[in-house]
Amino acid sequence: MLLAVELWQSLRHLPVDGLGTVTASFGIASWRRGESADALLLRADSGVYAAK
């Protein structure tokens, strides 16, 4: 989560040539014992939509 916050803060303060300000949304999920990769990615994807 700390890495996602750090990346988000960096992006929102540095304009990109020809584009201006760039935004980003991150979904974060921790792997749960016995969970499939698909289930983990689904939870992370849900986090992206919640962040938007």
C-alpha cells in the first residue's frame, strides 16, 4: 500500500510533456492462504474501481 501511495503522489505532482497532469488508481490486495491467483486479481481489480 505504501508503494501505491508513493507512486500516486509522484504522478500527481509531475506533469507529463504533452499531456499535463496524470492520475492513477491502484487496487491493493493481499494473498490469502488457499486463494487462487484469479481470486486475488479479482479482489485487486475491485480495489481499483473502489479507488476511482
